[in-house]
Amino acid sequence: MFSAVVINKGESGQSVALTQVDESQLPEGDVTIDVEYSTLNYKDGLAITGSSPVVRKFPMVPGIDLAGVVRESSHADWKAGDRVILNGWGVGETHWGGLAQKARLKGEWLVPLPSAFSSRQAMAIGTAGYTASLCVDALLAHGVRPEQGEVLVTGATGGVGSVAVALLVKAGFSVAAATGKAAEADYLKQLGASTIIDRAELAAPGKPLQKERWAGVVDCVGSHTLVNACAQTRYGGAVAACGLAQGADFPATVMPFILRGLTLLGIDSVMAPKARRLVAYERLARDLDGAALDVIATEIGLADAIATAAELLQGKVRGRVVVNVNK
């Protein structure tokens, strides 16, 4: 038996509880993992609270991330004792996820834990940090360079935003961090942000073309914030879009695209191929130091995950939440 957060759905609606589960109930897969740490992402918050139909099968163990040690494997790439990370692939949505002490997964979904990180640090990064790394890689691949000007990060106190700020600063960029939490200005400056912007400046409808301010953007918010970020990006710049905290709508015009040559880069972390994941983790291992992870992450036990998921959706959580599943 092992402990897991389990979501069920019946005639009266969704329920979620910390439950004891028999190992025979684990889903199909060719690698069994002793989970050490998981984390809470925005998507996990939606799944646990039932705020959005993230979960497609019931019962479901949520948690789109995990880090741990292989106990058994019939997959050629993995053997007992290997330390691994899982991000995405529909885990926590259609396949049991990481908010449990054990998991059974497909070996093709896993990547090796970089030697630079512990399992806890890997979950301080999680899908949020890995997505941030994908965003930075995309901007650099587009040709955005530090000498071209500031890069804007929206939703900067969130998991993606926090890691994006740290990675961009390490890559030599001057970073403007947009947040609705004025009290967190010192936190963002500690990560390296040079300018703090009130998210209200970006959150309301604006003109199709605005003063050119940003060489590039990492947007975690969507909706009007993304539209305004596009309208303020300099000629030939790029915006990496990876979130929808404000909304999934995009009430924009084509003006920034056809008059300023803007490129909108869609960033998907769930189904990204393994080669791209490995490059993203190479950047994280090289450029994200342990001190930054300590600033970004807060640790909770598995029993606290349900309550913390609700707080996450209410905007009460800063940075990354690491879940010690054995605590």
C-alpha cells in the first residue's frame, strides 16, 4: 500500500482525498518508480479543485510532474536505481500522476535527472521551470539578443515566470517583471529583474500598436496581457506564449504581425519531443543555481497538496510548490 491523492467523480460531483492505494491498482507501464518529490502546477490546481475539466479518466492521481528512483523496468533505457524526471505526457490527466508515493509510467516519457540537481530541486523546477527554459530557448533561437533591449516576463511571481526571470538574467538580458503583487518586488529583484511593472498596465484592452518597449516577451497570462505585450514588442521581436492565467482568449489584431514583423511563438511542454526536453534541461542545469531554486520553492507534504491547490488558483502562492510525497 502507498499514499496518493486520488480524484473520484460520482453522481454528486468530484471528490478528492489522500488515500491508501494498493500497488496492484497502478496503471499499465514499463517503468515503476518510487516517487520522492512532486509539485503543484496551475494545471494540478485546476484538476484537484475541479475548476476545469483537466482530468479525463477517473479515478485519477493528479500531478503532472514527478522525480524519483526506478524500482523496476522492462524498458531498454532504464534500470533499477536510475534517477528520473517526468513532465507532462498527459500524466495527471489521463494516466496516474506524481502526487503519490509510487508511479508506473512509459519509459519513453522519462528523462534522466541531471547530476546538477537533487530530486527536490528538479521539482522546484518542474513543468513550470522546464516550460520557462523552452521559452528562453525559443526566444534565443528566434534571434532575440540582450543588446536589443529589455525582455518582459508576465505573471512573473508564478512558477514559469520566476524561473524565466532567473534564466533570462543568466543569459544576459535586462528583465522587466510584471506582477500584481507589489509586495513581491524584492523577491523579483532577488531573482535579477531590473524593472517591476504593475500587471494592471497590461491587463486591460489597449491600442493595437503601442510604444515599442520589449525585444522579446515570455507571457504566462494570455488574454489582454498577451495582446498588449505583442503591441509593445519592438520590430522583428518575438513573444513566447505559454499560459492562460488571465484567459485563453486572444482579442488582438494582426497589426503587430504585419507592421512590425512580430513572431508569436507557441510553447507546448506536454508533448514536446525528448530531444527538446533534454536541451531545456541542459540550460536549467547550466544556468539555474541552487540558490535561485531555494528562493523560488516552498516545500509541503502530500497531505497539504489539496488545500494548497486551492490557494494556488486564488493567487496566494508565490514561485514553486514542492511536494514531498513521503512527508
